[in-house]
Amino acid sequence: MEPQLAVSYRCAETVARSRARNFYYSFIVLPPEKRRALCAVYAFMRHCDDITDGNASVDDKREMLRRWRADLDAALSGDSDGNPILPAFRDAVRRYSIPAQYFHWLIDGAEMDLMVHRYETFESLYRYCFHVASSVGLVCLQIFGFSDELAKKHAEHCGIAFQLTNILRDLKEDAGMGRIYLPAEDMKRFDYGAEDLQRGIVDERFRRLMTFETNRAQEYFDRARPLLQLIDKPSQPALWAMMEIYGRILQKIVRRGYDVFSSAINLSNPAKASIACKAITLRLIRGIQAR
């Protein structure tokens, strides 16, 4: 590997190690080449989130996303000098034949966050989740490796499951930024208003609403589960770790009685490290069995 590319991969790995609070514990389970590639694409995607969640004006954020989209197109055309992570990003995209459209979908989703702060129906929320999360699942799928086209639908559902879990976990933080992702039709159904959410009210209405939403998220986890058997065997422990981490976060929301307001809900680093260790053991066992 040429020196400039090696430096770029190290930059991307630094971003992933410091910012990917959940994903990095599954990255480390992958074979080195796949791990480097996931770090490279993660660093690209992280920059999108940083733009939308930053303190700049909406107009400035829109312009920054426009420039990042232009950097994407330039990098994939061979000009990857605009940012230190772009050479690694370009190499990973080329190496794993990742369609550029997946990254454009992701930027589309980031732009939606600048324009849309409420979703009337689950159908409209699904479209948002597809852009910001299923696109990520499809990118990961290319790196994991697969042979059955059915894997793409399961990867889409996996992204939906993860994003719905994020939405339920981050209700307080998002409401503080003026964003309410729970579909308005669901909130109306359970007679729980936007003002109730912004005040952090946890009552029977809220619990019934959250029971409905967590069941929906679990449904998408169940739909995604067959993906584990459709990707290349060396990648299966990493995907298992991702699904285990997000699945446990969802379970923790339920065990907390759906109170996502009083304190943040996450898995501890030791808990995530334990999952990673189990995944590494699974990878080693499968490696021995394959001999």
C-alpha cells in the first residue's frame, strides 16, 4: 500500500475508533482488509452527520452538504485530495464495488434533516430511515460480501431496525433540537402530543405508544435476522455483534419502562467489549471448522 493511502486509512480508523460508539466494536471483529474499508466509509458517513448536527446555519449546512456531495463525485472520479480520508474512501469503494448511489442516498437523508422536522406517517419516516440507515446497511453488505440478491432486502430492514432503535433512544436529544421522528399518526393514535414529548412526560399514554414503536422496531430486527446466513462467513460474527448491540439497546429501553428522558440509554463499554469478544470467539471457531 502506498504511503499516502496508508496515512488516509489510518485517519479513517482514528475517526471510527473515536466516534463509532457502537459500530466500532463490530469493526474490530472483521478481517483487517474489511475492517479498514468499513472505517473508511464510516468516516465519510460520519462527516455527513457532523454537518447536519453542527451549529452552522441551515443555509451553511446545505452548502456544506453540497460541497461534500461534490467531493464524493470528485473522489470517485479520481480526485481524492479534498479531505484526508477520501483516498481511503475511494480505495474502499473501488475495492468492494460499492455503488455511488448508496452514498448519494445518505447525503439525501442528511438534507432531509435540514428540511423536515416532523413525519406524519410511518411511510414517510421509513423513507427517511432508508436514506440515512438502509443506505449504510447496503454499503456494509458490499464489504461483508454476499451472493444472494435477497440479502439486499434484509440489509434494508436491518438499517430500519437500527435507525428506529436510535430514534427511540434519542427522543429527548432530538426533541431538544426541534426534531420529532415519531410519526404524528402514531402519537395521535395514543393521544400523546408533541408538547408532552418535549416535556418528557412518561405516563400510560407514552408507554402504550412506546410499546407500539418498540414492537415495530423488533419486527424489523426479526425481518433482518436471515441476513446473518446470507453474507460471507468471515463477516458473520461482525454483523452478529452489530445486531446484538442494537438489539440489547432496544431491550434496555423496554426494561427501563420506556423512560428515555431521565438518563441516556446505552450499553456500557464493558458490555460492548464482551459482545465483541464473543464475536471474535465465534469467528475463531468458524475458522477452525472451515479447515
